[in-house]
Amino acid sequence: MTPLVKGYITRRRVVRSEWSKLWSLRSSWYTIAASVGSAYVFAGVVGAAVNFGNAEKIQMDPVLVSMAGLNFAQLLIPVMGIMMMTSEYTTGTIRPTFTAVPHRLWVLWGKVAALMLTVLPIFLVVAFTVFPLSQLFLQGSHLEVSFSAPGTKRALIGAGVSLTLLAILGLGLGALLRSTPAAIGQYIVVLTVIPQAMSILPYAWLRTASGYMPMKASESLMSAKPGTDHASPRDALIALSVWAAVSVIAAGVSLTRRDA
């Protein structure tokens, strides 16, 4: 067997490899298509609701309403991150991956980088195009808001950033649990079940803490004026970054200590 040339494996090449693997998964195409499609469809649905005279029933941040379809992306995009890792364990290709790249953390960082380079630009474009589309239908209602309004551009950028961090959180869970159903189940529990339980319990500190859970933190980043039960955009960004970082760090520890 011909030995590997020293320096042949570089971080850049690992990222390129992980990028290729990400786009070779059918689930990645389906997930992105469903997430992007739902964002544009709901831009029309919200507009239709306004046209039927139901705008006054919508008491939410106007920017968040305009991007209502991205609520589905909050559930779907992390699944892409999960399957980016678990698919290799399912098919057994994780062993050849670690044989080709003995530095396991390089593989993990390569997946994180490839995921960021995919999710962030796509959903920045989606946010900045869905918003004006939705606002075409919302003109003349209390939900009308312009690009120049305070917090609007920050919320649109926050939409792309929050979905990227949620995807990285999913990737970390996939690396930890190594099972698609288990990782998706845990993600749903963290995303929806626990925050809902925290918000209904009769403890003010729990309701406050629920604003720092991934879903509500993401909603804060996507809002020009977050609700009273949400964290501020700055605090939400810190909280969501911590969630993503902890999942990746835990995944890194797991990868270096457990067999493939």
C-alpha cells in the first residue's frame, strides 16, 4: 500500500470532501427544497389571510410574521445536520472516512464548516427575498413594515444565523447519538417539549429560562421586536451559540473516545 504523502490531508480538502458528501445526500436536497418552498408558500398564505380581513387577529412581530414559513425550516434544517452525521454510521462509511482522515476532529470541523457554508447563504437569500414578497400582501395593515424600520435588517440576518446554529446543533446531536431516529427525537424534545413544559409551569424563572431554549432563541433572532416571553436578540444569539457549541464540543469528545 502506498503511504500517504505528508501534508496531503489538509483541512481545506476535508471541508471540500464533506461539502461533496453533504450534497450527495438526497435528504439534503429534499430538506432544503421543503424549507425554502414553505417559506415562499407561507408568504402567500399570510397575504391571503390579510386579504380576507384577518390581519387584526395576528398579534406578532411583523418581521416574524413575514417569515412564518421559516418555522418549518427550524424543524427541517437541523434534520439535515443530523443526517449529515448519522447517515455515515447507518451505511458504515464512517470507518473509511476516519481511515482516510485519522484526525477525527478534522472530520467534525469539516462537517460544521460545510454545513455553515450551505445553510447560511441560502437562508440569508431566502429571508431577504421572502420578506419583501410577504410585505406586498401586507401593505396597509398593521403588519406592514419596511427594510429601513428599526431591527428589520438585523432580524433578516438573524434568520440565516439562527438556522445555521440550529443545523450545527443537529449535527452535534447526530454525532453524539449516531442514530437518526434517536437524534431527531431528542431534538424535538429540546426544541418543543421542554420549552412548552417550562412555559406552563407556575414558576416565573422557568418561563424566563424558556426564552433561552433553541426555538424561542431562534424566534428572537428573527424578530425586530421580540415578545416579552423571549430573550433579547443579543442574549438569544449568545444562548443559541452556546447550544450549538456545547453539542459540537460534546460530539468532539465522543468521536475521540468512542470507536467508530
